[in-house]
Amino acid sequence: MTNGTATDTAPAHAGAVSSPQTNQVFVAIDIGASSGRVMLGRVSPTSGVALETIHRFPNGVIELDGGLHWDFDALFAEVLKGLATAASVAAGSGERIASIGIDTWAVDYGLVNDAGELTAQPYSYRDERSRAAVERVHAVIPPEKLYATTGLQYLQFNTLYQLATEKDVDGLQALLIPDLIAFLLTGERRTEATNASTTGLFDAVAGQWALGFLDALGLPRDIFPPLIQPGETIGTLLPAIVERTGLSADTKVVAVGSHDTASAVAAVPAEGQDFAYISSGTWSLVGVELPSPVLSEASRQANFTNERGVDGTIRYLRNVGGLWLLSECQRSWAAQGFSQSLPALLDSAAALPQDGPQINADDPAFTAPDNMPDRIRAAVRHNGDVLPDRPAAVVRCIMDSLAAGYARTLADAERLTGRNTTVVHIVGGGSQNRLLCQLTANATGKPVIAGPVEATALGNVLVQARAGGVVEGDLAEVRSLAASGVALEKYQPALMSNPV
């Protein structure tokens, strides 16, 4: 789904800060479910990547016509503002912006007509409209058949269920959110493959659209634009974009791992293949990297997904609840006048005893916003336990529940793939959460390496830099460069009475 790693707590720079060997710089547009940013990436083949945050902006759902939508017009206006700032900063430094890469969350899309107009503000995956379509979809494509072709984890908001609610789509195309941004910048309609693999309409083995599924759902075969792979050029900027941003007309928009988790996993600073990763943000994506998908019935029953990664890899993972739970609690407490800082909250939570109450952090009951502390306490009561009405107790419940969920998911991934992992890499905003990292090491019984925080933007920039010839090599080389100059922190597992 998405890791939402565009965090407001990330440092302005990540990676090595020495001067690059070229005056080419790269722009990463990195948008999560709660915030976005535009960053400049300066890449040196010998010393790593320096990231500079140029522009930050909020993102979130809005209520419109009885549904939850993204304010895409406002979102795109912020993207243009960030690009204009990037152009100004680069010009002032005597640098040339070589390309732009875009990554966002997955599954959501906008419908565009023949004239290139967005027909409505895109729905958010947090809207409930797709729930009613699940049974209708499964009546024509049984879940077993869906999984055997797509290898996709069942989530009620997957793109195919959303599209099944649409009416009168003839003459329209569905552009996933990063592809929609790229279209408005270049006029070119493409669907980037890592994000296409999250739709439920992508053949995991063939690497192409599952046209029979589109037929079964009564959707046009060209409902999505043609596929493009990370590293390929989508196009150059439209004249109107050049005028509004001050960027050069020959600035390329390059496909990256446009699903933010794909970009984040590309920058996991792993050595070898025996690693697990947790891309920790709004959601947590827990898994391993494979050369080919696992499409077994046991895998389907365990609700694992097979999503494309950079260089044709498979991100074999499962969505687990994420820091959305914590951020929503903070929002509720702030509205009630409680203003304790997050570090202080985490310190208070860490002081509480282990073996406290837990919840199923990825229960759909926690998907929608509002009243999160009350919903968490209600879930604990449903389990026959009691959670004190104190923020620290709620935070500890969230952290314990996430760590336990990570451990269970990793154990399942090892069982289903036959792969034994020796280390867990946590990247994204959650890598800064010391309590969560330590609890994860405890629960999994494996060392945890935390960082980089900016993995998504790093992966985005490095795919562009490799496409532009600034760096060379395979994914292992990209990962080695991503780790250059980044401060990583290691957590060793401690004994627990109930590690999973």
C-alpha cells in the first residue's frame, strides 16, 4: 500500500554532504498520505547522496460530496511551487536539474478524459465506497484466481475494488496518483510498473496488465495507460510547466519506483540477500525481497502481497498497521489540550512494564480518522483487557502491538518463502522511533538496523541518477551508495517473556 514516509521530522539533509562530481542535480517529489515534500538530490559516485528539502506541504483527505477525497488541485499546486523553488535554488548554485522523479502512496487514481481533464478530485483509499464492491468483484473473479494471477494482498481499498464502483468510464483513463502528476507535467500518459502491481489488475508473472480481469469487470482494456519501468523517461516538461516553474524545457521526468515503498526498499542499506525490511511510516510494510513471486494458496491465506520492486525484484510483504495510529492519537489529544511532545510521550511509554495489552494494529477498524484513542481502548476491552486512560499507556499499547505484528509477519514470510533472515532493516520515519526499533528487535529476536530516515527520497534520486549515467551498477551498488554517509543505528534483541 504505502508507507507515507514524507515525514515532518526528517532532517533537511541525508547521506554524504561532500560536493558531487557533477553539477547535475535531481528533484524528488515524495508525497505521503499526510505530507509531501520536494527535495534536491546531489549525487556523488564516491561519497553518496546529499538531500536538501526545498519545499514541504501538508496532505490529507477532505470530505467532498459525501466521500473522502484528495484535494489534488491543491496538491499539484504545491508540487509546482516546490519545483519553482528547486529551479531557483539550483540556478543560484550554478547547477542543472537533470530530471524529476515522483513517488506517492499506492492504489488511488484520478480519472482523466480525452481532453486531459481530471473529471473529479480522486477518492481516498480511506473512503468506504469500495467495501460494497468486494463481493461483486469476487463473484466474477474468485479470490483464489485473483491471487494466483496478481499475488496481491487482499485489502478492500485495492484499485480493482475502487474501479468496480465507477460508472460510465468509457473514454476515460485511470492514472495512479504519481502517474497523474507526471501526466500534468509532461502530457504523457504512462503507468509505472511498481505501482501498477498494487492495483489487483496486474499479472505478477507476466509483468503485464491482466486483461481478462478487466474484461470480467466490464472495464475498458485501455483503462490504464501503457506500462513503463523505473529508470525510463516519461517525457519532458510542457511549455506551461516551464513557464510556471522556471525549469528548463529539456528537464526530464523519469519513472522511479513510483510506489513510495518501492523507492524506499531500493535504498535499504542491506548487504547480501538475507535481510528483512520494514518501511515504517503511516503504514508499515514488512517483508523480504525475492527474485520471483510466491503465488501459493498458503501465501494467499496469510494475506501476503507480491509487488514489483526496482530492477524487476519482488517485494514480498504484508501491510501492518503503522504510525498512523500514533499520529491520529496525537491529533485527538492536541484537540483536547494535551500538548506533551512525542519524545516525552515515548519516554513515558518506555518506562511502562512489558506484557501490557495489545491490539491487532492492522484491523480495518483503525483505517478511518478521528477518535483513535477511544477506538484503541475499545479494541482492548473487546479482547477482555483494560487500557488505562493515559496517553503513555495508549502509546505503549501501539508500540507493543506494532512490534508484535512485525514479528508475526516476518515469521510468516520466512515460513512461506523458505528464506531465513538474519537482520531487520527499518527505514522511513519509524527508524527514528527508538522505542519501536528496540521493541522490534526484542519481538523478532533479530538485530535491527535503523535508517535511513529518507529512504524513499534516496531511492527516488538514485534511480534517476543511474538513469542519467551519474552512477552505475545493479541494485546492490545503489544500496551501497544509499548507505554512504548515513548514520545507522543498531539495536540488539533483549530477552522478553513473550517475544512474539
